[in-house]
Amino acid sequence: MSSQPQPAPHPSGPVAAGDDALAGAQQLTDVITRLRRALRSSIRSEFPWEALPMAQVELLQTLAASPLRVGELAARQRLAPNTVSGLISKLLDAGLVDRQPDPGDRRTARIALTEAGHQQLHDWQSAHERRLATALESLTPADREAVMRALPGLDLLARSLAGADPTR
């Protein structure tokens, strides 16, 4: 039997038609928050040493495609350059990234993943994929299918929130 999530009650009473988007946004916010919290805590049961903050993991994920300058990283992550510099400093100390000369401008450096950084990111992603696969297997086939059917829409939503054209 499929258990459909129920909308959260609207604080001011019944939800009017114009409030549907707001009610959906409230429910989505709640689910995303609980999902992120569950992922963070479950990964620590498999990797108790896992201490990389999500902001550092996101930088590693961005750098996996190609080395970037700090300013480029800051723009992509929508963070202040000094915040990214601090995160990069910690990743440098951990040996997960290094600085490389920028071939286009010798005055600047690009940040690149080291082999250890690639391995850490791979381990982190694999652990999350295993956790999610196990959780998906615990769902009924109908609920699992509903989650999988929602992925394209969630991807479009993420693109829209990031300011990208969601149709691309």
C-alpha cells in the first residue's frame, strides 16, 4: 500500500487555491531538510570519521569536473570569495586539493583535486549512493517508482533555483 505524504497544515487554516504553491513549498522544504539530516547522520554510521562539511564536499564535487580559480568557485557556489578561500585552505591542509598555475594568467592559481581528493569524493558519493539504494529498496515498489518519477521535476526545480534555464 502506497503511503502518500499529506500536506502540512496551513498555519492560518484551510489552504486556498492561491496558497497551493506556498503549501507545497513548505512541505518540500520540510522533506528536503529531513532528507539532508538523515543522509548526514546515516553516512556517519558507515564512516564515523566523516567530518567533511557539506560546503567542502560541494567544492570537491565542483572541482571534480575541472580546476577553477577561487573566484570562479565562489560564483558557482554562490559564496563569498573569502568564504571559499577559507574552505579551500582547509582542503589544502587535508591534502584534498592543491594549487596549480593558471595557464591563462600566471598571476593566479587554479584549485584542483588531488588524487586523495578524488578518492575522498568517490568514497563519499559511493557511501551516499549505497545508503540511498538501501533506503529505496525498503520502500514499496509504488513508493520507489513515485520517488524516481519525481527526479526530473526536482532536477528542473534545482536548475530554476540556481538561476539556470530549467528547460536546458
